[in-house]
Amino acid sequence: MEEQALVHGLRARDNKVQEYLYEKYSKALFGVISRIIFDRDIAEEVFHDAFIKIVNKIDNYDESKGRLYTWMANICRNSAIDKTRSKEFSKKSKTNTIDAYVYGMENDAGTAATVDGIGVKELMDDLNDEQRFVMECIYFKGYTHTEVAEEYSLPLGTVKSRIRSAIKVLKLKADKI
């Protein structure tokens, strides 16, 4: 299904289109969340809430600002980050067992294949190493710009410049597709 038809169907509240969206994108979007939240139960809860938000807020999607997947991935990523900043999550993560952490790490390996299955890896291949690194930290690991700068001793302006240049490269490639 073409992206325009998908957006049109979602805006028309077509259940079949919502099912198609879920079937095609749920694994990749869940992968975005599970790279940030290792606890599978919490990640599923966040995904459920994010998917509902995607369907309900489809009228806010602006095609001129980016592709549908990017918009959906950002909603999922932001929902996951919001969850990690919640009091409920911080209390639970303090009491997690080592088994839950290891289980989360094992599940993390499966998400890369899911995201790659929809062509993200091919898009990222056009980025240089510095751009790819920053984009992976921000969009797949859930870091903020400031966290990347602090964690890897990079100036914040450099992080933001690499993101901007990476987005330009990705947008050029996406326009060719």
C-alpha cells in the first residue's frame, strides 16, 4: 500500500488500513521502543499507547515534514522516553532483577533485524560514520541531543550539526525512492 493511501485510510478511520499499518509496522515500531525500554511488558504497554496515539493523531501528520514511518517512530521513541522519565518507571527499574535486565538485552538483538526489514539500514548506509553514530544513538537508543554530547564528549553544536546533515542525506535518498 502506498504511503499516501495509508495516510488517507488512517484519516478516514478505516479499520482495514489500521490492521495493515499494525501488520506492516508494529515490529519495527516495537523495536524502537524496546531499544529504550528493556522490560518487555512495559515496552508492550508503551507500544500499545503509542499505536493508539498514532491512529488518533494522524491528522497532525504533515507529509511535507517527513515520511510516515519517521513520524510514527518519533511518537514511539518519545513515548518510550516519557515512560523512562516517569516516577512509576524509575521506581520499578530500581527493583528490577538481573534476569529482567538480561532478558531485555537478549530481546534487543532481535529489533535490529526488524527495523532493517523495512529498509532503514539501507537508508543509513549513505551516512558517514559520525552521522550514523549520532542518528543511531538518538533514534534507536533513545538518547537526547544533550545526552549524546555529554556521554561521548562532543560539543552539543556538533551533535546537532551531524543530525541536520544526516537528515539532509536521508531526505535526499527518500525523495529518490
